Amino acid sequence: MPEPVRGRHFVNSFAHGLAVVRSFDAGHPTRTLSEVARDCGLTRAAARRLLLTLVDLGYVHQDGRQFRLTPRVLELGYSYLSSFTLPELAEPHLEQLVRQVRESSSLCVLDGDDIVYVARVPTSRIMTASITVGTRFPAHVTSVGRVILAHLTEEEIDTRLARADLSPLTARTLVEPDALRAELRRVRRQGYAIVDQELELGLRSVAAPVRDRGGEVTAAVNIAVHAGRNSLESVRRDLLPPLLDTVARIEADLRITGPARAASPGTGTHR
């Protein structure tokens, strides 16, 4: 295969240095100078200069004739990951979840007394509720809102419930403050929330909280389903485990990147 045409700006030595770093992998955690030179198409002298430069910079460790990468190379990936907003970081995980369960999934954050959808991966099924990034709902009637509210202090919960509009949206909506407090305490104990047709008849959802590297709940991920296709039992049995796995993967990324920035909440219309 012919070499791609490079621009005049192209710095060969930099490209060769990256090739040296990439030559280490799970199958070759340690390499000799000769191996690096052969696999990167370099002379031994060039490979030696590059390896010793990486040693000086702390990215490679030398032990006699053997070279290996150091944990410092993780800084290169960290720079990329830390530039992500939370929705950008979470979206590939939501896509994987949706492929697995064949139901819609979203990432939401708390904004005032509402939750705001900041990332969403729908399915091809048509749901009655029209939800897009930026859509807002009252937090207390949604599964994502409840798992976030459940991790606030009791005083903060009391303040929010006192000012919330607790008008029923369906015949199933919890509207009594004491009942909502009890539900939030239960959600906190069990680590997830299921809301059964309180926001809209026919719509069930399950959500789990997303914690940053400091352990603070900063967002929540849900799976929304049609009640006619999914019983409460099947939601717990079939949807909750992959949801919790997805949240764990998002949190693992957050532990690498630090506190990810949430996108600015949208200005979607209240429903």
C-alpha cells in the first residue's frame, strides 16, 4: 500500500515517536530496541533516540535491554477524556445499552426543580411522549428526578417539595408530600427508582444515579418503556441489571476524567 501524501507541516520524528508508543500493547508489554526498530520501520539508532527520549520524559521505563510503558502514558488519554462533557462521555454507553435492551435511554441532570435531558438515544418505536435533548419535566414525577432528589439532604428535599407543584399528571401520580418523602427514602436505600405511569399513562421508566469521582450524584440514566410491553417485574428483572452495568461504566470513565462538565441545560418546554 503506498504511503499517504503528507502535508509540508508533517513532522516525521513526532509521528515516529507516537508509533513507538503504539508498538507496546497487551501482547507486547515489554520490547527490546531491535523489536521496536523492526516493527516501527526505524533504524536502530532512530529507535534508540526515541526510546531514550520517552524514558527521559517518564513515558517509558528501561530495565536493561527491555523497555516498557509507564503509567504516565495515561495522561495522554486523560487529556482527551477530560475534554468531554458528561453527555459526550455517556452517549456511547447509552448507545450500547439501547442496542442491548432495545428500549430508549437518556441521561438527565437536575436544573432547579426540573430534570433536563442532556443526552438521549431513542429506539425506532414511537412513544407517546415526545422527548428530545433539552426536554424538561418536574423532577419529582420522573425516575431520573427521584434518584437525584433521593440523594439530597432531608432539609433540601423538604424545601423542594414545599415549593413544587404537586398537581397530578395522571391518576397514578404521587401527590402527597409524605408519600413522596417515603418513596425517596426507599429509592435511596435500593439505589434505583421505578416510576409507573405517573408522568404519562402507558409510560414506565427505571433510573439509576450517576456519581462523580467524589461520590456525589450529579446525573441519572434511565430506560423508558411502554407499560403494555413491560411489566414491573420484567423491568426489574430484564432492564435494571444492564442499566446498573451501564452506570458503572460511565462512573468508571468519570473516575478517570474527574468531574465531567454537563452541557448547559436546554430550554425545552415544561410538560
